[in-house]
Amino acid sequence: MSTLNYLVKGKKNFSNILIRFKNGRKFDYTISSELKVEPKNWSQAKQKVKNTAGDTTKDAINNHLSDLKKYIIDNFNLDNATGTYIDKEWLNKKVALYFNRPLNETVLDQVYFIPFIENYIKEAPTRIIKKTNKPVSSGTITRYKSTLKKLQNYEEHFKTKIKFTDLDLKFHKNFLQIITSVQNIGSNTAGKYISSIKSFGREAILQGLPVNSEINHPNFFVPTEKTQDIYLTDKEINKIYKHNFNNNDRLANARDLFIIGLRTGLRVSDFLRLKQTNIKDGFIEIETQKTGQEVVIPMHSQIKEILKNRKGFPNKISDQKFNLYIKEVAEISGLKELTFGGKINKKTNRKEKGTYPKHELITSHICRRSFASNLYGELPNMVIMGITGHKTETQFLKYIKITPKENANKLKEYWAKQNEKNSYEQLKMKIVK
């Protein structure tokens, strides 16, 4: 029969309350609870701190002693029934878990959130994702590291170390307040950090760590806001394509890469690495870097013309140079119309909303969004999604940037074609006598 009793040795100063856990003749272990009490205030008979006037800690200590005893006995019954070896290390670990403190420096990640995330990131390159059967992408690891940095900032600001048990609604509120109000980070970027935190939390729960249940509360939400992203119309794309950059090889090369991105709907990480081996029977075939999805895209006539003139694909450049050069390409091509949107302020490194010349708002993201927006209403959504990689129609409809006025014009054109067809059919009708 298992028994658990508390002992206090010594008669002076504050002494540790010891735990003696015994199971017949099988084992008899004594360890410290690290709770302290003055020996004169300890009742061995009642196994608790005496009711002494002026002692403000007795209730908290006695409650811990009662809960700890139940916690150890309950865990012993569960683990013993499954064949777990019960030794002194087991007992030390259970006491540490109860008090939510690390057993030693080597298991900090079982109590503290940041050491857990650091290990999670360290193992990420070799962790296989179920949906793709491939390791975590470099882009995802970068997002993990950005979230880690924000959590480190949080600890510095509040002079604390985040434990799994701290991941409650109060933490959610304070974290969002720091990054949105103090650091002026937008809601969508803040939402990506919260989403990563929830992912880390789910993994910790799977490992049996004491994550606060409020991390799954509806109020532990991922903030979002409607973005002010823009897209290029077919007319604008054609304007860029037809512009003569013969006197500037750098911009001509960037323009051709830009057209390939605009006419394939691929992410910049994919269309900048296209090569001749990706062309098969007049189609571009590629496995996307971010999702591992196999995508097949028919070659647009403008892409065919570029490859014919260049005798292959344009020269490779970095993402950074591409984003810089296409702004020049758009400006020289005449895309200067004042447009409402958001762009990065180089001094603050934050996106600021406002009205700017359109070419200043152009980044690599506009390629995929323009592709989807221009084809919306012309092809079934599922066909477009098969190329853009959107998993749900809800995601797709949020991504495209068709304005209500543009939707109205599409309906107007449809009705005009319908009226024209009806008029034609009426002309073909003749009276039979």
C-alpha cells in the first residue's frame, strides 16, 4: 500500500517540508518539496502548518500540500498500472511538474515556452510535414524565428519568463498590445505571430506539457484585417509588356521576369527559379517550394515570345532586386496613377496606408494576385485555384482584389452579351404560314 507523509526536520530557522513516499517494501523515497516552514509552526500530527496569528502563508502552503499529495497518488496509480518504473527520479519529476518548475537545466523546455520553441525550431529542418511528406519549409522556419523574437521582446518588456501555464487570455491581450500599440505592427502580421504561438502550444499539448487551456479559448483569437493590396489589370500588364527597354538590359530582364510571374500565378520563390526543364509540351510544370504542390500551367503567348526572343528564360536575380527593379519598370511604363494602398516606410520598417503613385505599391506579391483577379469570372474558381494553390474558395475570394464596381461592370457586360444574343436569335426567327 502506498502512503505519502510530510516531515520537517530541525528546530531552528526555516526548514524544508520533506515528502516521504512509500509503497510497502518496494520503495521508500524522501525528497524536498522546497516549501519552507518554521519548525515550531509545523504540526506533524495534522500534516500541515499550524494556525498561527500573523502567518499569511499558511493557507497557501497547506492547500499546496493537500493538492500535491493527491497529484502524486493519482499519477502513481496511473503510471504504475501501465508499467512505468517508479523511482526517486519519477517522484522528483512529478513534484517539479506540479509546481511548474524545471527539474534541472536540461529540461527547461518542459516548463518554459521559449526553450521549447528554440528546440522546436532546431528540429524543424528534419521534421516531416504530414500533408507534403517533406521537411518544414525555410519560409515557415523564418516565421517561427520571427515569432520567437517577439516573445523574447515580450519577456524583456515584462521582466518575466513565459511558462506554458502563462499562455492565457491575459497573455494574449498583453502580447497583442505590445506588438500593435508599442511596436506598431499591423493586425495581419500580429495574427501570424498568434497563429504560430497557437501552433507551438498545440505541439506542447501533444507532448503532455502543462499548457494553459485558455490557448484554445475563442477569445485567444488570430487578429485579421482587410488588406489594401492592389493588382494589375490586363491592360496594365500589356502596357508593361509592350514598353521598350532595349537601352536598359537590367530593367528589360526584370520586366520579362515580371511578365512570367504575372502570367503564371506562381509565387516569386517559384517563378524566379524556372528553367528549360520546367517546360513540357507547351506547359510549365513545377513543384511549388512553399507547399510542395505539383502545378501545371499552359504557357501564355507573352511568355512564349519572351523565351523565343531570349532563347530561354531571363537571367536569375534575387527576390530583393526583383522587388526593387519592378517598381522602376512600372514607373517607366507609366503606372503613376494615384492609388490607395499600403507600402513600407523605410525609416520605421512598417507598412503605412495612404495614397501613392501605383508603381510605388508594386511588389512581387502582385503577380499571383493579378493572375487570380484577372481570371476571376472568366474561368471556374476551382480551375484558377488549381494553379494558385488556394485550398478553399473562401481563401481564394479573400485573395482576389475585384472591386464592387468591377463586379458590376462584369455583370453589365454579361447582360449586354445576353441581349445581343437574344436580338440575334430573334432576327433568325421567321413566320411560318
